[in-house]
Amino acid sequence: MKNVYVVRLGDLYFKERELILTNNYRYKMADNLNDAIFSEDFDSAKKLAEEIGGKAYKINLEEVE
């Protein structure tokens, strides 16, 4: 199966980034891995993790029947 990456900050996972009126970003986090955004690109996940002070983790997806 393919590898994907998730950004984690403490017990929270990155969910989305939205632009706010002051031309800054607000990062929304989720406490559930199922609500997190997965990235196939490690470099972009690592860059985002550095922006928010978290870490990028590799997740191996497996198909379950």
C-alpha cells in the first residue's frame, strides 16, 4: 500500500488551513486521526509541521476487507 503523511501537534492532527481577513492563516486541528488531512508528499507535510511547531508522521495505509 502507499505511504501517506499526517501532521501532528501534541495530541492534535492537522485538519485544514484557512485564510483570515488579516492575510494570515488559521490552522484547524482535529483530535481524531480520521478527521485529519493526509498528504502523499513528505516535503509538504514536513514544511507544514515546521510552520505550526509539530511533526510529520508516516502512516502505512492497508486495505481491509
